[in-house]
Amino acid sequence: MGTARWSPEDWDIYASAIARKSASEIFKSSSIQKDLDPRGIKFRESLDSDFNPCSTPIIVAIDNTGSMGVLAEDLIRNGLGVLIEEIYDRRPVSDPQVMCMAVGDAWFDRAALQVTQFEADIRLADQLSKFWIEGGGGGNHFESYNLPWYFAATRTKCDAFLKRQKKGYLFTVGDEPPPPMLLAKHAEKILGDSLQRDLSTRELLTMASKTWEIFHIMIEQGSYYRGQPAETKRSWQNLLGQSAIPLSDHTKLAELVVSIIEVNEGANATKVAGSWSGSTALVVKQSLGAMKSPKSPIASMSGVTRF
């Protein structure tokens, strides 16, 4: 997809239309919608077009469980506009095409993964509003953040990599540690795929890292992170190294995503943080402290074992 281009005017109209609506009025779905259900998705495509001749795929996969349901609301009220417009203005990459995912818990939830198209215009907000904010999760001390990695590795076709060997960007966002594995029975239930065996989260990371720059943003305001900050941070850093990045204010998610892309593309982290105004600069500076220099996430795993 991504055959159109972002219009700030369209976004302003959309944001104004939902400004007085409650979250329940915006997100009306009470079950997973057919067009967002990965069981029915063969591929999601990010393609070059006349409007986007040098496309860059970006995936933002947000935790949809418990208190983390607020992340979808942040994105649809403000974050999408900030994310896309700032990428256009700052130009760390060209022609962004964004996919959003909602992530749950494969062990407990009925909709552990929901997936939009790659879009470059206001249609992305319309699809995001179809998310079922299930608010589930369980007591297993992790959420299924590896599902987006599996989907990205097996069900995306992106001209950025196929034509230019340029990796896309994949961000998972949430407050709990990573899961140990993807069970074969979960792959069948959630995606309709038959796996010969369970796959470890590290195996999935290796698969997805062939075509994606992978980062995880740890939401410090989340209830799990507040209760177990050291455990959560350690588990993600053992897996991703400096590509596991804390965020103290979830309303600054879009600004942080843009900043991470800038730094990974070669910009100075201190200058990037200082380019934002007010409290945003402080939040981004604190988060980017984990990124010392541009580096592929997969490289940071050298010599690390966890799962």
C-alpha cells in the first residue's frame, strides 16, 4: 500500500473530529476486525509509487493489554501526526509508510495481534480506530512482543529492502519483559501458520533483523515496569542491548520514535534531543542516553544469552 501521501490538513480535520470523543467512542470494536486479523493476511506491502518513490516502511507495534491501551489513544489523537510530519520535516529517511500493530498476550488474549496496512496518508488513522482495545494480558510476566517480529519476517514485502537493501524500522512498545518463545500452537491459532516446533524469541529476532532495524521502547509509566523496573530493563537489554530504550512519558512516544530513527541514521543524539522543545527535549534526552551511536540492534546481541 502507501499509494498516497500524507496531508497535514487531512490530519488536522481528523484530529479535530475526534478531539471531544472518549476512547470508547473512537475505538468501538468489540472483537478483532477481519481486515486486521493476521489469519487472513497473506502479505502486507510497502511499495514505491509516484507519490512515494523511495519508500521506507515503519512498524509501530503497541502493547494493547491493561493500562497500555492508552498507547493507541495517544497515537490516534496526536502521535500519528507528529510521527509522520516530523519525519517529512527532518528527513532521516524518505517517504515513510507506517503500519500499526496492537499486541496482546498469546497465552490469554483472543486478539493477540492486530495489523493495519502500510499507509502514507490519513487512511492509517481510520484503520487504527478499528483496533479492539481488548485490555487483556495475564500473569505470566510478559506480553507477546515477538509476534510483530514473526509477522514482519514472514508476511511483509517492502521495496526498500527488495530494491535497495535498506532495512525498515520496527518498534515494539510496552511495559513488560519479552516472552521466551512463540509456541507452535499459538502460531496456528493467531496466524494460521503450521510450525514444526516452537521458536525462541532470539530466533525470531534473528529472522526479523535480516530486513528490519528492531527497537523496543520500555514504558516506564506502565504498572509492570513500575513494579519490576530492574527485571524489565535487564531482560530487554540482554536481548537487544542499546536498542532497548526506556521512555518516561508515553505521550512522547512519536517524538522518541522519530529521534531513534534520526540517531540510527547517523545524527548526534545530543543534538537530536535538543531539537525538541520544553519537556519533550528532556524526555527524549533521557531516553537516547541508551543510544551511544548508530548501531544495528542485531549487532548488540553478540555474546549475550538469555533464552
